[in-house]
Amino acid sequence: MDKIIGFIGAGNMAKAIIGGIINSKLVLPDKVFVSNPTYGKLKDLENIYKVKITNKNIEVAKSSDILFLSVKPNKYPEVIEEIKDQVKEDVIVVTIAAGKDIESTQQEFGKKVKVLRAMPNTPALVGEGMTALMPSKEITEEEFIEVKYIFESFGKTEVIDESLIHAFTSMSGSSPAYVFMFIEALADGGVLQGMPRDKAYKFAAQAVLGSAKMVLETGIHPGELKDMVCSPAGTTIEAVEALEETGFRHSVMSAVKKCSEKSVRMSK
């Protein structure tokens, strides 16, 4: 790809995306330009990935063909006001913040800029991200494919209608936190039974990883996979009964619902 990819903001998600781009050799490091108010995170990125850095957002805005706004949602109006007259005419603006829809971003720019709304998740840090992509109608198919390659350098992608973003946020964007809680609880249960802590975390995490791969790679319904583990009158069905008694599935569904409702409120 012969494009300058810019990032305004150098947080964890920007670092994950930059790592994916560089490690996959999608572009050379000198084609990636990052800005941040302070130099601490920038120096880390420069040392690890050899990208270009600056503390001036306008420098990145002027140079970028694809521009990631990787700042907190409350910073969008301030940052866009600063750069809106400096970006290239055909720039593709990629937003990765909760609650910032395509229309509001274009309104803040004061024109119909090309916007690709994306919602990645933190497993991007280890190359296993899941990203929902929502392109504005101004983006051509060729342009969309180029940006899609960026996100596929650190995981999987799916195009969704923007109306589904709140559901996606609650079941994919935020769900790593739920999974980490489950792994922690599973390991705690092992420790309660005498398992050393380090081994308990390894066993729990690998079980989750392997189970997820079975869902993705076999195409078998999760309920059927669960049944395959539950022998009649066996240990697993006893555990499943205990989970049902304490409302395990209802708790997860309630968490997804609450998260989605919060996402809706943030978008208003």
C-alpha cells in the first residue's frame, strides 16, 4: 500500500493497529505518522516500530491519506476543529470511538468527508481482534478494501449496518472484559481446589481459547458443542446445572443489554 497512514492519538488501540500494520508489512514504517500531546507513548512507538512521530496534530492531518482519530470520544470536537481545514481533500477519516457516528463526524468537519467508522477490540493487541466496519457512502469500493486490509492485519472484520453498532459494542467491543472475568473466576475455582495460581490461569485461558476456535472452525452450534462435553450423569452436567441455578446465561445477556443501552446514551 503506497499511502501515508496517520494516527492522532497514541493509546492502546492505536498501538495495536500500528503493530498490525508494521508486523504484516502492509506499509513501511516511514509511511506511518503518529501524533500525541506528550512524547512518552510516541517514543515507545518510535523505538518499537520506527514510525514517524510528532506532538502536532496538524502535521499528521496534512500528510495522511488515511487518518485514524484514535482519541477519546470527548476529544473529537476539539481535534476535528483543529484539523478540519488541514486534511487532504480525499482523506479517509477512520473513527474508532464509541458514540461517534458517521453523520456527527461529518458535521464536525463541516463537509461530507469520507468516514469509515470502525469498532475494534483489545485482542487486536495480540493479532486476534474483531472489528466491525461501517463505511460512509462517499468511500469507493477500492478505498474500502484498502482500509479493510489494515484491520485484517490484526484480526477479523465484518461489515455491519451502523444501526447495529450498539449491539456489536456490547457483545464484541466490550466483551473481552467479560471473558477476562470468566477466566479469572474459573482460575479462582481451581485455586480453591488446590491448583497453583499460575497453572490455573494457563488452564482456564487455554480452555477458553480452544473452545472459541471450535466454534469458529467447526461451524457447530455452541449448544451442540456444550452437549458433546456433557456426559449423562457426569461431572460437566453437574457444573452446568450450577451455572443455570445462579443465572449464568441471564447474567451475560443482561450485561450485553446494559452495555448496549450505555452505548446508545453515549451517542446522543
